Amino acid sequence: MQKREQGKQGGASGSSAPPAAKRGRPFGSGGNNAAAALAAAVSADSAAPSNLLGPSLQVHSSFADQNNKRIVLALQSGLKSELTWALNTLTLLSFKEKDDVRKEATPLAKIPGLLDALLQVIDDWRDIALPKELVKAPRVRSLGGNSTVTGFGHEYEALSSKDPNPRGVGPVSSAMEASQSKSGGQKRHSDCWTDEDGLFSLDDEGRAEKQQCAVAASNIIRNFSFMPDNEVIMGQHRHCLETLFQCIEDYITEDEELVTNALETIVNICPLLDLRIFSSAKPSFIKITEKRAVKAILGMLGSSVKAWHCAAAELIGRLIINPDNEPFILPFGSQIYKRLVDILSLPATDAQAAGVGALYHLAEVNMDCRLKLASERWAVDRLLKVIKAPHPVPEVCRKAALILESLVSEPQNRGMLLVYENAFVEILMSDGRYSDTFARILNELTARPSSKVATARGIWGM
């Protein structure tokens, strides 16, 4: 079901189209239930183009301006009805089909405090996400063990009991045994006070609803990350980045769609992401460090889910462009190279494209990266396989050829690459698109040592 706003009057439709979306829809987000509650507002628009005919949800362009405070207060209230209304509304305001020029984006700047309110919805779910047995270990309460009444459990019944030995008197073990003996009977209403989570602990249905709200909030944040006006705000928001990285860090136990939305959001804003923000003076909520953030990305890179390891490879390729991120990523270089080379062997073309894109940026960083990549087993073979296949996207083949050119530019790698001389000649003679690149590669392999090497030998007396 397509979602749109009121069509503008004549003249507005002739405006230039916005840039294409950075990424497609996330894995597992096709069945979003957040907008289902507004299905009653469905209507047909006869003025829409022929390829867009059908039911659509219409939202006034000024809706966010008129209801911005109400939306934020509804998210902060914690009430189910208000929270559902706010999430449904934001889902409609933030949703935009790929290459859709019919509606404007709603930047976060128009709604102050919105991002923090959405993050609070996710944090509320993460506080109760793990089962109780994994969060809290059983412990014996010793405070007030010799008092007549401590206020815990069923001890208030001891005052009205004819038992000469009230439960509150004596060792703690006696009180625990008495409590355990009554646990086999019918559960009383007062048992809610004995649970460590208190009176307002959630049942399974409540936990499921909290999880759905968190997923809906993460999808809204992901939709906002497509908007250029929001990139700077989200890229410099420490609480937002900490929550997103914590979600992908716990990908084993966390909801899959929540992890996917968090990963897609980080990929969208990572051109403006500086990992040093985790050690800055900005207020911290979760205490994520730079090393911990990189390890979370490595966990995604090693995942068997194609959407996850492809997005993680693209994320590494974009992060390494910023020189300030190099000190945090390069210590894990050996793990990254090995996994990226493994991704090149996968039959999926999008996985190969993600692996080549990441290796292309890593090979441009410094000499150490080129030396380690060249010494990685099967790296050159799989790069040649991408070119020979060939990959359906010519740009991927071009980047693979440029990676080989970067590797051969290091004199220490020439000995390892000479064994591929015949393969280089074959591509040079058979494919004119990359003949210039492989001509330079063969020239580097067969030429004499460069002037830089000769100068170094002269300086050091070699």
C-alpha cells in the first residue's frame, strides 16, 4: 500500500527530482504492522499518474508542524494508545518510496526532542529484552532477618496468624522455607509484590507489544536517516549512535528487524560518522567505546545473513574513508581482510560488490593494508574471478582491477603477483575495457625498480 501526502498545486510537480535513495528497503521490513491501524484512511486519488493508481494514505504536509509537540509528548507518555498513535503517524510521515517525488521529507529539526523520544522507546524495550533468569541471579535477603516484620513477601500475614512462631522471626532460611511451602498452592494477588520487578512487571503479551513498538521506532529512525537534513543531526547524536551500535552488538538475542534497521541507519549516516564521538565529552547513556563499536561491526560482517554482512562490508568501506577512523579499524585488519575475501567467493553478486567496494577503500589507505591484502590467501584469485566472470556491474570489475593495480604498486608484492602474469596478459588481450589498467599492472611487474626504491638504497647504503 503506497503512502503519500496531498498533491501540490500546479507548478510544484515540475520541480527537480531529489537524489536517489542510498539503500533499498531493509531485510524483513516488508510486513510493517505499524501503519495497519490507519487502514481506515485509505482513499483513491484519481489525479495520480497512471503508474501510481491505487489506494494511498494521504497526510497533510503541515501535519508535523501542527502536531509536533503532541507527537513527542505521546512518545514520552508511555501509554499504549498514545504511543501507537505517534508511531503510526511518524511511520506515515517518514515513509517514502524509492524515487518518489510526490512528497517532501520531514526533517528532525522540525520536531525538537523527537529523536530522543524515539530512542527512549527502544531503550525501554532493551531494558526488558532479556529473560529474567539471564539478567538477575537469585540471592538471599539478609536485611532485617531478625526483625518481626521486614515488609517483604507475606510477612504481614504473621501478625494476624495464631502461629506462635511468626514467619518474620528467626533465621532467614525459616522464612524462605515457609514461603516455599505456600508457593505450591494457588497464587495470591499479593505475590506481585514478591517479584523483584515490582507491581508493574509485564507479561508475555506486554513484552511482545513493547518489542513491536521498538521495531516501529527503529524503522522510523531508519527512514529519517535517508533525509539529507537529518544526516548531520544523527551523525553527531551520541545517544543515537550508542543505541544503534548496541542493537547490532546483540544481534544474536535481539529482534532481527530491529538489528537490520539499526545497521541500515548506521550505513546511511556513516559518511559523517567519527568513531571518536564515543570518547568525546558529549553525554553518554550506554558507554559504547570505539573498540566495542568496531567489534559490533565485525560481528555483523561474520554473520551468515546476506543483508547483514553486505551492509557491514559497505559500512567498513565508508568508515575507512575518514582518516580519523583508521586507528580503530586497522588493528582488526587481518580479520576484516579474511572475511571480505571469503565474501568474494559467494555466488551472490551483491555480496561480491560489497566485498570489492570495501577492499577498494582499504587498499587505498596505506602500504601496510596493501601488503596484508596481497598476502591473504585467495585474494588475487577471487579478484580475477570477479573480472573474468564478469560481474554484471562494470564498476565492480573496474574497482577489482584497480585493487590489483594498488597491490602491484608495492615492490614487496611483485614476487607474489608474478605468478599471475599470464592471467593478466589474458585479460589485457581479451577485454578492452580494462586493458589500460592491466597494461600498467604488467608494466609494474616487468619494469626495473622504481626511482623511489633506488633512492632508498642510496640513502641507506644498500
